[in-house]
Amino acid sequence: MSRFFTPALAALTPYTPGEQPQNRQYIKLNTNESPYPPSPQVCRLLDEEKADDLRLYSDPSAAVLCSAIADYYGVQPANVFVGNGSDEVLAFAFQAFGKGRRMAFPDVTYAFYSVFAALFGIETRVVPLDENLAIDPADYFLPGEQVVLANPNALTGKVLPLTEIERVLQAHPDDVVIIDEAYVDFGGVSAAALLDKYDNLLVVQTFSKSRSLAGARVGLALGNAELIADLNTIKYSFNPYNVNRLSMKLAAAAIRDTEYFNTCCARIIADRDFTAAGLRQLGFDMTDSMANFLFVRHPQISGRDYYLRLKEQGILVRWFDEERIRDFVRITVGSHDDMAKLLAVTADILQAD
Ligand SMILES: Cc1ncc(COP(=O)(O)O)c(C=O)c1O
């Protein structure tokens, strides 16, 4: 830390992203990326792209992309906001709706929520998951605080049904409830279906997982037009060109290609089930994940050792050195071959122990 860093942020612990190794080829199952390339329509557009166009700024209103997203969800473009990854969308939402207020979220969830809160000086109420690592919606009925829930929840992959999300929304008529649906396309049901009924609902999604565009950095929010206007106020006070020209075009093509999207999601779901069955046979237990990852532990081997042994064998997964979840590792669902390899290597590791 330099001696110039503002004391207000001196205690900030930044988010630790999953490893992105540049020096060795791993089977990369650590950051919930898609094992499949983006839609062929996206690849075609990229091939046709002219470098000369990069002279020009992107459309700050992101009109083409917002209307493609609006068509997909059956809402109006005024109900859509786009950002540089859903991390940015969430950061804007925390600033717009959390600053000077309190935000509630679970203890085991997407780690960025507490980082944003610290960065923006937002008071938090961190609510422990129950003993089954599930969210109890009744823990979020306290009016006067904003709520952010990942659904499926990050790390566990567990899903809250929409009826439970509705109970949270109803308990908060004067607060914003953010539902982060980064993993919803792998078996969850989107709260976008509730947008007509609740003006306090903000649904956040990403192109990084189910649409294979993590490197393009595009995220979105759906909500009442006034909530979206508030996000735009933050955006135009920070970086009007937050999504670059190329990513905007590619994301619009990706969301229009529903057939390819459905095929990829179905494959990932099938391979999640295949992997879960294989790991259970090897003695693992796991949360009931509806995401593109599994959160697993084994009575015979610690989370840390399993992570390290897999890494030695060229397979990268994610281990979190945190109370409550230290025994677990999170494994992204890759291609079928990746998962077959993971199972074979895991069997060897357990046998050698
Ligand atoms: C729950 C959750 N929300 C949001 C994000 C951010 O995704 P991105 O910024 O790539 O859209 C992630 C990334 O892993 C996540 O797990």
C-alpha cells in the first residue's frame, strides 16, 4: 500500500479471482466458464469485424443489445441495463440502492457482495446459511434493508423457488431486492417472470457462463424502468461507454441464437448429472446444485488436499480457505471428456490415499 492510499480504503480486502494460469495447460474447472465456444453466429461476426471501427466509441445507450435482450425476455428496452460483466452491473446496483443504507446477504455466497459493500461504505447484515447450506427466505423479511441473493446461490448451486423469492419481495415493498442469476440457465427459473408484479425487483444476469462470453465482459439487469434509469445515472456518472463496441455486437448475436444456447445448456446439465453420479459413487457428498458447477466434499480427503492433488494432475478446481466451506471444493462442469478425466483422476487420488 502506498502512503497516498486513502485511509477510508486502507482496510479493503479486494476480491480474489480464480486462477487464470498462463504458463500451463490445465483442464480448467475453476471459474465456471463454459467449455463450449460462443455461438457460431458470434464467431462469424467476429471474423467479419473491421479493426477500423474501433476508432469509434460504442453506443452509450447500447440500443441494439438492449433491444435484443428485451426481445428475449419479453420486456421493453427501458427495462434493460447492460454492463461490463455482471460484476459491474452489481457494483452499480450496490452504489445506486445500497449507499447510505444496509444490505443483507448470506455468509456463503458470491464473495464480491461484501467487497462492494466495503468499497462503497455500505453497512451489511451477513446472514448465515442454515445447517444444510441453504438460504432460509424468512431471514430476509426485515424491512428497511436492501437484499441481494444469488439464485442459484454461488458456491452451493442451491435454488430458491420463485414463491420464496416472492415472499422476500413482499416483505420489502420499500427496498430493492437484487436477484443475481448468473447461473439460472442451468436449471433455475428466472425471477424475470415477476417483473410485472414488483417494482422493487432487480434481476441480474451474465453472458459469461451459459453464453460462453466470459472474456467479452457483458452482464445485464432487468427491472422496472425507474430502477434501470437509476443504474444509468450511475453509469453516466462513471463510464458511459462501459460496454465496448465488439462485445455489444457479439452479445446481441449470442442472445438471438437460442438454439445453440439451449444445446449448450442441456449438455452442461447432462454432464453435471453424470459427474455428480460418478462422484457420489466415489463417496462424495454434495449440495444439490442447479448451476454449472458442483460443490463437493469427501470424508477421506480435505478440500485443500483434493484441490492440490487435482492441480498436480493438471485439473484446476476452486477451493476456498474459509470457515464452514473449507472441506468443499467447487468443480465447474466442463466438457464430457473433462468430467470423465476428473472422475478417473479422482478415483486414483482416493485409491492412493
Ligand atoms: C453469482 C455471481 N454473480 C456474478 C458473477 C460475475 O460474472 P461476470 O462479471 O463475469 O458477469 C459471478 C462470477 O463468477 C458469480 O458467480
